Amino acid sequence: MKYKIGVVGLGVMGRNLALNMERNGFPVAGYDLDLAKTRVFIEEEGAGKALLGVDTPQAMMAALEKPHRVLLMVPAGAPVDSAIAHLKPYLEKGDILIDSGNSHFMDTERRCKELEADGIQFVGMGVSGGEEGAKWGPSIMPGGSKAAWEALSGILKAIAAKADDGQPCVEYMGPRGAGHYVKMVHNGIEYGDMQLIAEAYDLLHRGLGLSALELHEVFSRWNQGVLKSYLIEITADIFTKTDPETGLPLVDVILDEAQQKGTGKWTSQNALDLGMPIPTINAGLQGRIISALKAERVAASNVLAVPAAKYSGERDSLISAVENALYTSKVTSYAQGMGMLKLASREYGYDLNLHNIAKVWRAGCIIRASLLGDIMAAYERDESLVNLMLDESFKQAILSRLDDWRMTVQAAVGLGIPVPAMSSSLAYFDAYRSERLPANLTQAQRDYFGAHTYRRIDRDGVFHTHWLE
């Protein structure tokens, strides 16, 4: 039997993707430098399945139908280049090589160019959904060779998550590094989303004193409305778990240091390169960075101690306001992410389809949410939409919740509870809707100390003033 596709890298993600493909009718040959992982793949997973474990690249290529289709699931960076070098002597012109890890899009750009010179079709493919998603249906964002996408589309559509309308959550993103670029921005939005949820939790728990059970009830209720999403759903579940050793809610005994793998940082770095404002996403990154200063924060909590503030308003009103503030902040976060994709599409020649990107994020991925259906609809109404907030439906949704948004941020400030993502979202909204910002003073300062010149509002041209004359 000839196998349809090879999987290189049989860790949890690679193994689960292989099982997904086999379950959907595509026999898989698996290979890993660690032969123990290959043995686990066959002995624990392969019984009665169309799975083959091989111990060399030559054996893999011999087992695969032509053109060879090989999917890499190895850590991003140097391991991907190492795996490509390991396989390349055995690849033939017309073969398809897929990097399905979290590679930086510029690395994918380079690899596409290098492999294209040898006639090898390279696909940089973002995959979201974690271990369970890989096994049962992830959101898939392939970019690179269009011909390779056409050759792979049958497999990818079969294994992808299915949205409520039955559509597979996979679409061709664009040439070269487009797929990994979209996945990078996806992860940036994920950082912002998680920070916003954490801030809502902090305000309700520390500010209002809600117990874990009460928080479970609040988040479960929120998951029935406009905030319905995977992250809200799992947050509600988290509050139900009790630590068997202490009897406390498990979330209360987890150290408050959030870690990161780097893709959120890449989003912020690239946004700076593009000149794209993404303050909510940046706040998500900064929230994780400052959380890592645990020892400093503990010391500062004693040195910079202030009297504890207490919320004096109506409890249920603030809970409702936080719900609305979380929703509006999420809309602005997606507006920033989609705006970044739109700008990058022009900058890198990706020709990204924002409607299709929202479409593939509806299921399988970490940021899947009912909100994405509304985002799809916005781009159906106007495919050239400059900013999601300008869509009539989103505009009304934001304006109707604006008072609650401001109330939430004001309450947090009064209580001394940091809400950097929520307040950044509100500041982004207020800045974006401002006809005039104080940048005129900034430009005057630049001209004062550096003769950087300025433009005027009442005439054309570039001007410089000798400010001390």
C-alpha cells in the first residue's frame, strides 16, 4: 500500500494530526528521529489502523505515493531548517513539504524561495486548536504554493474543524509566508483576548469579592450571549475545579506568572515595523511580561502599599458593565488584528481575504467565538471595510455599551486594579474616533529640538520655525 502523506515529528501534535488524517481515510507514514516516539506511534496508536512507522527518510519516501507529501511538526526555528536539510536529499522535484509548526513568517518566506529553486513545493501552514484540535479538527491556515494547496485541499478539508454550517475551517491564505503570518496575528489576538478575560476576572474577584462558584455562574451566563466563545467556556469550567490538597479553588493556588512561546511578541514587533496600532494585543503581551516580575511585585506590594479601596456601587450593575466592556474591548482587539492583516496584505503582497480568515477561525482554534460570524458578515457587507468599528452593526454594538465600558475602566482605576488591555481598548476607540489628536504639539516639540519640520492645517507645504526668536 502506498501512503498518502508522511508526518515527520511524532510528538503529541504530530501524532494527533496523523491520527486525524488516518481516521478520515488518508493512510499515514510516520517518522521521528527519536525511535521511541515511532514505536509509541505504532504500538499504542497503530493497531488496526492505516499507519506505518519508518526509521529513515528513505523508507518514508518509498512508502509514500508520488508526488511525496510530507508534513513537518517540529519546533519552530532551527529545528525546522535541520529537518528540511535531513529530508531534502530524498525529496524530488514536485514534492510537497509542509511546515505546520509556529514558524516565523519571514523564515517561511526564505524557505519557500530556497526550496522553490529545487522544484520543491513548500507550504507554511498555521494550525490552531492544541492537542485535541489536532486530533479531532483544528483550524488550518495554509500559505505558500497554490498548486500544493490544491493537491492538499482534500486532506486538509477532511481533517479541519467544521463550523456550525458544516464548512471546513481551512482556506488558502496566500503565497509564501501568508499562512504563518495569519497564524501569528491569530496568536496575537489570543494574547489580547486572554488578558481581557483575566482583567474581567480580576475586577470581579478582587474588586467585588465574587467566589469561584459565583464566577463560574457569571462566565457560564456570559457564554450564552454575545461573548460565547471557547475561551469564555473554558474559563467558566476552570472555576469549578477544586485543589484536592487544600480544598481551595485550583485557580487560587496557581502561581500568577503567565508564560509565552513568542508568537504574541512577533505580532507586536511586526506591528511596530508596519506602523500599525494594536494596543490591546500589546497589552496582552505586556501583561505576561510584568507577571513574570513576581519577586519584584511581591516586594513592591509592601513598599508601595496603599489603603484598600472598596466598590460602593451596585454589584450587579458592575457585573453587567464588565460583560459589556469585555465585549467592546474584544471587538476593538479584533479590529486591530484584522486591520493589521489588511495592512500586511498590501505590504507583503499576500492578497489576504479577511472574510475567509474570519471563516476559518470560527471553529477548531483557540479564539473561536460567535463574534467571528458577525465579523464575516461585516466583510460580506463591505469587503473593503477599513476598520471593523466602522461597520454599522459593530458601531451600534459599541455605542450602546459605551457607558458601561467607561464605567468599568473607571471602577477598576478607583479600586487600583490594573486593566491595561481594557483601558487600552477604550483609548484606541477614543483615539480612532478623534478628529484631532494632540500630535500637533508632539510635532511642534520635534521641530523645536530637532528641526524636523511640520505641516499646517491651513496651507500646503512643509514648515520650520525658529522657536526662540
